[in-house]
Amino acid sequence: MLPKQENTSESHRGDRVSIASAQPSGWLSGFLPLRAGDLETIKDCVRFSTPEQMEAFAHLEVGVDLALLGDLEAATAEFDAALKLEQGLDYRRLVQNRMQSVANLVKMPESSQAWLVDRRKMLE
């Protein structure tokens, strides 16, 4: 079982966690593959233990979806809302991973691709 950490996101590499052990102390989100067959990146994960971190992650997920759909104005609003709630290093790594994974694996308009690149750079 992963150790509980208060008020911060926490990164874990290669730990095996059951769903039951993840629920009492927050959300556990795995990294996405960066290419087809990538079985290394998915071994990393981040735990969200505060309501602000969970809300930030939800804003991020919606923002990426909106960007893929071409609604870049709404995507930017969601991304900005997420960053107001959480900017920790582990969180930024997870966000960058999700954006890179989507950019590598999902066919999208060039404008959406450029949006993802710009937002990833903002997180460096």
C-alpha cells in the first residue's frame, strides 16, 4: 500500500495499488503511454489527496477534451482554472504526460496540436 501524503500530489513509480487502497486517501491517476506499446510510462502515477487537486485534474481532463474538439477558448479556460488550483511538480509532470500522449496517439486538427504544445511548454 502506498503511503498517505497530506495536501500534496505524490508520484509513485512501479508501485502496485489496488483500487480499494487508493480510495480512502484520494485519487490515484496513472500516466498514459507515449506511443503504442509503451509499457514503461504507464508504471508511473500521481496521488491526489485534496479536493483542490481533484478539481484541478477534472478541469485538465475537460480542457484536453475541449481542445481535441476544437473549442480552444473553452479549453484554455479549463486549463487556466486547473493551474489556479494546483501547480505542484508531480501534477505538472502528469499534465505534460497526458498532453504528450494525446498529441502522439490521437489524430487532431493542427490548431489543437499547437494548443497542446503551447500548454505543455507553459508547464516546464
